[in-house]
Amino acid sequence: MELFDTLTRLASRLESQRELLGTEEATKNAVIMPIINALGYNVFDPTEVIPEFTADVGVKKGEKVDYAIVVSGEPTILIECKGINTKLDFKHASQLYRYFGVTAARFAVLTNGQQLWFYTDLDSPNKMDSKAFFKFDLNDFDARDVAELSKFGKSVFNLENILANATELKFTQQLGAVLATEVESPSDELVKHLTSKIYDGRFTATVCDQFRPLVKSAFRDFINDRLSNRLKSALQGVDSDIQTSASENERELQDDGIVTTAEEIEGFHIVRAILAKHIPIKRVVMRDTKSYCGVLLDDNNRKPICRLHFNSGQKYIGTFDTDKNETRNPIDQLESIYDFEKQILASVNTYDGNVEPDGADTE
């Protein structure tokens, strides 16, 4: 999926260049314009993308929105950009709100480069909603998120279809947020509801406190057991290598009891993101085993890039020296994989001989 790969590369750029994106203009140039371009719109053609868009009436004098994407001759998608370090809030959408009511626009996007919040007028016609119906995070997306984002692409844009899906998408994301909160911190109501199915005694505050951690643990076990296979299936469209790897993992699961977890898949994609600006990411392949999840170059077990040891309480990333000796490095969170960019690039460089870390001396 070309859009998925492009967004993965942008995510890697965002991670490595975040400190340089201190201004709104830098964020536009480095992230926003490439995203618009990836959706098929020519950012240098004013018949497709109008920068510094101004409405004729109904807004404050001199007030502009950063971009208007033109569809069928009308400014249909308005985009307001903020700096990368801005924590997005609806208060930042005041200009979008005013422009939405006095133009033909049907969608408004508030973004800081990392997050894109999509608005329309589901609650009241021609009045921009106060809540986004879709939120895309460049540092936290999956194949389904990309599928939703791709609906705004130039070649497939269909106003009626997007609007028809917007209500369902809005409530689905909100319900997802509620479920995420319940998984992390089950409410008294949820604990009582579930406990009543298995416990015949009187439900007291003490019983609630006793069962709350059990509910939390049961939730996580249930989700982990089912999401790993669902995530693998959802990500099969990334490229043919992922499809091959997933089918091999499924056969191995049946034959050898190997389970590829959601965290291993996320870790694999972080490694891919690190390498995306250096080599075609289809060359980076995951091969899971019982004891670790291996990341290989060209699906060749003689070309290990790194290993993800996530099967115990302490997670490790295994990196290799030029003699292929492995060093297990403890990590506390998946994002810490980015700290080993040099070692990961060095492994690939051992096999390819033409990969350099960002900022490396090339004299």
C-alpha cells in the first residue's frame, strides 16, 4: 500500500526531525505538504491546493486558513496548521469554524503535523461540529486508519460516501476511547456488571476493589489473545512480503505454537520506519520464532537486522555487531527502539555497504 509506506516514512522523519520543526512553516513544509501530496493533490497547482485561502465575506479582515483543497472547482477541504509542539484543541479551530460556515467546504482539518483532526457538519447543517469525526495520528496508525485517510484522496474522493461513513466513524472512535479507558481503569459499573456474571455474593466496595484488577487483567489477556491475529490480517495489505510472512507465521503457529503478538508487530514496524528512508521497506521482513521475533534483510536468516525479545516481563532488542554477535539491550517501551537506530543501520550496512545514519560524516 503506497500511502501506508509514505506515511511510515513521514513518521520516521517526524521522529528524527521533531526538534527542527519548531515553527508552523517548518511543520507545513516537512509534514503537511507531503501528506497532501500523498493523497494525490498537487500542492503547487492552485487549481488543486490554494495556500493562504481567504473567503470573500463572513470572516475577520486579513484572516486566512493555511490550505484549501479544491474538488470539482470548489474549496472542499479546509486545513488549518499549527506547530508540531502545539497540543491540539478545538479552540485552535476558530478560523476553520468561521470559514466553514461561509464557504462551500464540507470538511475541515486541524493539524499540528503529527495529528490530523477531521471535522464536518453532522450535528447541524453548514455549522462545523465541535468534535472531530476522525483523528489520524502519524505516530500511531494502522491499516484501518490509513484506509479511512485514503478516502480523501483525489482519485477516489466521494463526498456522499465519506459523509455517510462519518457518523459511524465518529461514534466508533468515541466508543473506542471509552473502551480504552475501561481497559486501563475499569469503572465501578463495569466491574459490577462483569462480576455479577460469576459472583453470587453481595457486591460491596471491598468486592469491587478485589475484582477490579482481575477485570483489568482479563480484559488485557482477552485483547492480546485476539488482536495479534487480527492485526496481522489488517496489515497484510501493506505489501506482499507481509502477506507471505503472515501466512508463514500462521503455519508456524499451527505447527510449533508460535504466537506473534501485537507488540512484536508494532516493534517490527518501528524498525521498518527507521530503515524506510534508506532502503525499500519491502526488504525488511519479520520472521517470528518461539524465543524471539526476528527482523531480517531480504527474508534471509543470514542477514539479521535485530531481534525483538518480548516474551518475558523485561523487553529486549537484540542488536548485532559486524561478526553477527548479538547484544540484548533492555527497553522499557516500544518507542525506545528508535534509540538503536545506529545499530540497526549498521547491521544493514554490513550486508549492503551503502547505508549511512542521518547526519553521518560522508567526507
